[in-house]
Amino acid sequence: MVRKSLDIHCNQVLTNNPRITSVSLTGINNTDIIFSSVYMQWSDRSPEQVIEYEATLGHMQSIVDRHIGCSFLFGGDFNVTRNFKSTCCQALDNFCTANRITWLNSGDDNNSYTYHCDTNSHYSLLDYFLCSPALLSQYGNASILIDGDNPSDHLAISYVFNFSRPPNSSSSRSTTMVKLNWGKGDLDRYRLVLSSHLSDIKIPVCALNCNGDCDGKHCAELQSYFTSLSSCLQQSAECSVPVYKVGVQKHWWTPELDELKHLCIDATAVWKAAG
């Protein structure tokens, strides 16, 4: 999930692995940041598990190799404890070292676990952030968030990263995400309002009849005429034609399908009433 104010700056990144979900965010200087959520395999130390773990690391490496020059942030359940002597932990550490990525510590003296199984009193630190040094701030460790309303057996982690938000995201979105719904507009009102607006515009007859030998002296007059016409069309549409968000309406939907939908709803109601 991405905040609505940022989604026009985000693009999905192909990972080729269901355990990794990635998006790219265009930064303030057109420098992309690649955000990746990772869920590693449960560690049973079997050869099959190690092979799958290393294969997932290979897909993470592919993401890095395909986005040279970008900054990277990997976060999630890596199912290893840092500095623990295991094949998977060593492989993850090698990945960070090879790509100059910082493995952030999580927690502090008051809380040093992210996974908890209260029934058998098992507690482990398995969730981390891995990030490019450029994203590091003055904060040391990632914080572990203890929330009694969290139904998961993993606690969330938090860290304040150092990167700039893309500019003008909200204003850009508002101009690109709506369209006029002419099918539901009051066209009679639109014609009436438009005629009234157009009658107030002075037609630049000389400029329109110019044969091109005016050395450009009519350019400003023509530009003003064009702006006035555009304003008339926009103002007339705003007061008589509704708008809709792009992507909400289904272009293939027809009145026949609408009728079938209501028939289906009625039949379902009868079926439920019959028990």
C-alpha cells in the first residue's frame, strides 16, 4: 500500500519472487529509491530451506543490479537473528557487504525481540531494515513498536529515514485523476451557458483574416482569443457536467449489464428468503 499523495511518483518493480514486493519512488533529484518488502522462509536449517533462502537473496540481488544508481530499502521478516552463526545469516550478511547496504539493528535494552510465541515462551529478533547509507539518519537502531492491538505474532519496527518527498504531489494528482462524464451531463444547460459566455467574447477579425504578413503582431491577440475560448468551454462544463475519478468507471459496462445485475440481486434475495 502506498499513500495517495505519493502514488503518482511510484511504480511497481518486477521481482519474479512472491516473497518480495517492490516499488520505486522518484526522489527530489530524479534519484529513485527502491522499497522492498521481504518475507523469508521459516528457518528449519534443512538443505531445501537454505537453497530457497539463497534463491530469494538472488532475486534481491537482481533488483539491485537492475537499478544501479538508486538507493535501496529492504524491510521485513528475514527469519534470521543478526550475528547468529548460520548459513542463511551469513548469506544475508554477504549480500549487504557486497552491495554496501547497512543492516540496521532493531530494538534496544528494553525490547530485543520482534517475533513472539507466548504459548511456548519463544521470542526472537527476526525483523530488520537493510538500506543504502544515503538513507540513514542520525537515529541508531530501528524502534520496535509494542501495540496491544497488533494481532500478528510479529511486532512492527520503525525508523526515520533520510530522503526528500517529491514536490507538488498532491496538486499534480488533482489535475490528472478526474475526467468529465459527458454521458451524465446536462447538455441543454451546457449549450445555454456556453452560448452566453461566447457572446461576451470579442472576435479578433483582423487577426483571423491575417495572411501571415503581419510580422507576428497578431500573436498576442490570437493567444488571448484562444485562452478566452478555452475558459468558456471549461466554465460551461463545470456547471453542467459531472466529473469522475479516472479508473473508477468501467468502459465496458452497459445498461443491459446493469439490468442483469439488478435481476441477479433480486433472485439472490428470493433464494435467501426461501432458506
